[in-house]
Amino acid sequence: MKIHFAHRTFAWESEARGKAHVHVVIVGFGVNDHTPKAIYDYENDSEHPVVSEAINISPYLTPGSDAFVTKRTKPFGNIPEMRCGNKPSDGGNLILSDA
């Protein structure tokens, strides 16, 4: 499967009474490959996207190869293993203040 076009994240409001607000991504793909491919960005105007052409669209919806980051359980090369990662170790007493 190859990505043919991608609409990057844009806000969408439903017409329901509760007015659900969601962010949407639309990806068009198919078995056959073709170029150019199109990436639609909605940074400034939700009705007039900026369209960029790409030879290939990555899984991250950016121009580039089909490579993606995978989970690793062992470090690259001869370096110490991470012991705790991003673990809060303050006894559950995280305090945030203006200071």
C-alpha cells in the first residue's frame, strides 16, 4: 500500500447541538503507486489548504521515505542501559508553582 495524498490535522465541528470538536486526518492510499503525491496543510486557513507535492509520503505524513521509528529494548552500541527513563521519583508529590 502507498499513500497517494494526505490532509494533515485540521479542526472539524459537527453540526450537532453539542458541537463536538475533533481533529481530523485524511489519508488516501492504494495498491498502485503514482506520483506526484499531495500533502494538504491547514495551518492558517481551514478552507484553503496549502498543497505541497511530494515524490513519496512517509507514515508521518511528511515528504520522505517509508521508514518509521520502531521500539527498541536494547541501546545502540556499547552504552549503559537506561535505568528508569522518565519516571517521577518524588514520592508522588509533584508540586507546580508560578516560581
